[in-house]
Amino acid sequence: MDFNVKKLASDAGVFFTRAVQFTGEKFGQVEKTELDAHFENLLSRADSTKNWTEKIFRQTEVLLQPNPSARIEEFLYEKLDRTVPSRPNNGELLGHYMQDAAKDFGPGTPYGSTLIKVGDCERRLGGAQREFLQTSAISFLAPLRNFLEGDWRTISKERRILENRRLDLDSSKARLKKAKLAESKAAVSLPSTLHHLSLSHELRVAQTEFDRQAEVTRLLLEGISSTHVNHLRCLHEFVEAQTAYYKQCYLHMQDLQKELGRFPNAFSGNPGLSMASGGSSPQGNATLPQDTASAVETDTLKIEEVQAPATGTRKAKVLYDYDAADTSELSLLADELITVYTVPGMDSDWLVGERGNQKGRVPVTYLELLS
């Protein structure tokens, strides 16, 4: 019990001495040991690394999981060292809903069969997203979190110890300086000499501890360079994961587009049905892939040789802007009127359009047939 009381009293005395030194420095009343310029640069770079790593980490979490409630849930499960329950993501849910709707509407109907195809694609997109999130969490988020919760905490702890050692050193310098000043004004005596020697020894011990702690902290701060190298490697892995994910999504959508191209166009022959009324396409000035046209059309149809039939031509209103992919196609502007017709051997998703002396293939989905 005596030992604990003495230790508590000693710690309180040290704390008070450091507080007095710190306060004196803030008011410019006492001297302060300054760190060298290289050490200050190391401290600045470490602080910058911590701040930017934290921002990148938080924003990456938002990118991968926009739902804040889900992020909080994942955080709590992680702290409790439990596995997060597996739940379908938004893409997978959408796919399930579409396929359930198809069963209700009838899988044999055009709408039902299309819902099945799109729903299956959405489920595959959801699966690709799940894989991307898992890969990114392991290869990118985990190393950043390890730095913030591991290396940086160690650096912060050692920096606090260094600051305390500096306060002890400067406090010892101040006491020795004060003792010398008092000796110069009074006669030299044995007690004062012994007190001076004691203060000198205390200063040497404080200087040794400060130098030792400064070296430990310096080594940790220089390790920030290795942290940058590690984070650079993780960043490359994150980019590779994103590239693989978006490539997979593109391939899924490309397959879906080809699959939908095989279905008869249920609304191309009905002038009362249209996708929208006027304006720009939701996809901007999108260009439909040329592989939607049949091989027969590509090989045998020559637009310059096509002649309008005597009967069967119709007027059509352009719904969206369209940029021709090649010379066989006709560029369109939203809201303009053109003449359209079909020719043998042409894919059902395309028509021949004429505007004045210009002629070319046009996509049916960009048109509203009027007559």
C-alpha cells in the first residue's frame, strides 16, 4: 500500500512538473527543445499519410457500401468478431423480383420471357458485385485499416512518450539554470553544491531518455516510406479488381443485349406504343452494336442499292438522337420526321430510313411509327 501511495505521489509530481513546463512554453516564458528539420519533416509526412489514408478509407467504404446502416452493422459484427449474415444485394434482389414477375405474367409472353433474361443478368451482375466487394475489402480496405488501427496507433503512442521526455528534459534544464542563477547570487556551500550535482545528473538522465525515445520514434516515422510502398501495391490490386468487375459487367450486358436481339420486336409494328416522347436518349448519343444486325444483312445488303418500295413506306418520329456507326446507317435528331420501310433480309430491329436525299439503316427502338 505504501508503495502505491508513493508511486501515485511521484506520478502526480511528474505530471505537475510537465504541466508547468508546457504552460510556460505556451506563454513563451521558458525555453523549449526544438526537433531537427528532418525529424519535423518526418512528423509532417506521417500526419499527412494518416489524414489522407483515413479519408481514402472512409470514402472507399462509402463507395463499396453506400448504405450507412449496412456499414454500421458490418462494423458492429467486426468488433464482435462475428460473421456478417449473408444477404442478397440490390442487383440479386432485382433479378429475383423480375423472374418472379415473369412467372406471374407468363414466361411464354414477350414481356415475361424478357423479364426472365434481364432478371438472370441482374442476378449475375449482383454476384459480380459481391465478388468485387469481397476482393476489395481484403486487398485494399484491410491494409488501410491495419495501418490506421495498428501502425499509426504505435506511432502516436511513441510520439506522446517522446513529448513527455522532452518536457522532462526541458524541465530539468530550467531547474538547473535556476539553481545556477541562485548560486551566483549566494555564497557557495556544500548543500548547494550537492543540489547542483543532483540536478546535473537528473539532466543527463533526462537527455539520455529523450535521445533514446527520439531514435525509436524516428525509426517508426521512417517506416512510413514502407507504408506508402505497401499501399501502392494495394492500390494496384484495387484497380485490377475494379477493372475485372466492370469488364465482367460489360460482358454480361453484352450477352444480354445479344440475347434480347433474338426476340421479335413486340412494339415496332404498333404505332400506339413508344418508349418515350421526344428528348434525348437516356443513354445519350448511344451507338447500338453493329453485331445486332444479322450476318445476311451485313453480307448482302448495300444501302446505296436499296430502293423504296411502291407501297409499305411509313412516317416515323425520331425519339432520341442517334449517331451513325458507319456509312450504312443514318444519323438521327430527336423530334424530326423521316420515311422508313423494310427490305427483305434485313434484321427486324432495323429499318431503312430516308430524309431528303439521305438514306441509311436506323434502329427501330429510336422511332415512333406514325402511319
